[in-house]
Amino acid sequence: MKYVKPLRIFATISLCLLSLVGCSNSKLNGWSYDGSSSVALADTSLYLPIQETDKTGVLLPYEAQPNPYSELSGRIDKEAVSTYIDARRAFNAKKYDFADQLLAQLVTAHPKLSGPWVMRGDIAAAQQNYSLAVQHYVEAIDVNDANMNAYLRLAKAQRQRGHFAHAQNTYALALVEWRDSPELHLNLGVLYDVYLNKPLQAQAHMEAYQLLTTNNDQQVTAWIDEIRGRTGVVSTRSIIGPTGDLIRLTDLQKSSPISSASTADSTPVENITESSDPHADSIASSKVAN
């Protein structure tokens, strides 16, 4: 049995719980996340990583931004950590009602913690109550807009409800916080390819995933090769705009992804059908951090 130091366990649980900054007065205002109204696709090309070259044209190493969530620090009440661990154990044992009761107590006593809201969303999702899961994940983001797990899970729950454009908007908002998240780019690429029929955008974000990782995921490599066969584009070094046209990053003005959404892509969600591609789910699901 592998021995893990108790302090490391405590630090990991604390990181899952931690939240220092709320965002209820900014980002969430005007954000349509529950599928009650149709939304346009945001321009996520703004957040693709671009490698610079030296004077001879040789690509320079890309310096990725760190995960803002991992840089949070603060003191967590030991009792809160203990309650969270008990809730996690109950969740793993599929004692969902008991786990949710513990977490409800936790968010009441410690309203600045986002981790309990994420787990409450996981409980709802495990029971296939995706509408409730969406609400809980949004609560987590409202508490801490740097919690990438909350965005990833929210987008998955939205996709499972058939709200693909809403899921794309969620990934766009997350990229504002951490533009160099490999998991965000990969999951967004899957969404573009399988659910939104936008292979060029999918290729760009999957190539971003490769750039931001060690590029040794054979499934992703094979998927990108298959997309390249459809797009005829060897590499998306040029940047893709929301309508599918190739444009340069220098021609774009950085702005909120929601405010810069393209009305040309505002396909009503009821006109898009759910895909049941197991290959897509097996890759994307494995890259959603637990």
C-alpha cells in the first residue's frame, strides 16, 4: 500500500475546499447558464496559446500560465476539513442523501468555500438530476471564479442536458480565468467536434491541448489526425474566429467572451441533438479533474 503523508492529504482536501474571492457582482451578471434562453457561441480563439518565434523563425518554448486555483492560500477550519472528508466518503459509498446533508451544513457554516458546492453538484449529477447539478456548480463559481473543476463539471452537466451552446459559453468564461488549462481546451475541442459540428475550432483547441501537455496522449493524437483529414488544415497556427473563418490573433481585440459572441452561431438548443459518441466521452470525461 502506498503511504501518503497526512499533511499532504490535509493540503489536498484544503485546496478542494478553499475559496477567497467571490464574483457574484461581475462575471455571473447576465450569464445565461440554465438553458432557459438561447445563447450565441463565444469567440474562444482569443484564448488559444500562441508560440512565438526567435529571429530565425524557430519556435520558442511556450510559457503557460499557472492554474490560479492552485495559487490560493489561506487557513481552513479543521472541523470543516473533517466534515468534507466524511462527505467524500459518503459520496464514494453512494450514500448521497447523507453526503448532501453534510455538505449543506458545510456551505451554511462556511459560505466562502466552493468545494462543497462542487461535490453537491457531483451528487446531483450522479443521480442524473442535471438541472440541480448545474445550479450547484454555478454556486461554486459564484463563490470562487478560479475553481476550474466547477467550470468543467458545469459544462459537462449542460452538455448532458443538451445545452451545447451554454456549455461552450462556460468553457469560454473559464478560459478567461485560466487560458492555458489543458483540460479546458481538450473538452472544448470535443464539444466543438462532436456536438457543435465545428471541426476547425475543435482542431485548434485540441492542438492547444497538445502544446500545453507532453503531447503523449495517443487517443487525442489520433482524433486530431482524423479531424485534419476533414479540415485539410495541417496546423491551426492561424486563429479561428467564431464563424469558422481564419483570422489572425493580432486582428482581434480582447474582450469578454460572452459580449463578443457571434449572433451567427446562435443556433437554438432544441435544434441540436445529443451525440452518443462513446469515444468522445471516454476521452473528455477522463480529462475532467476529480
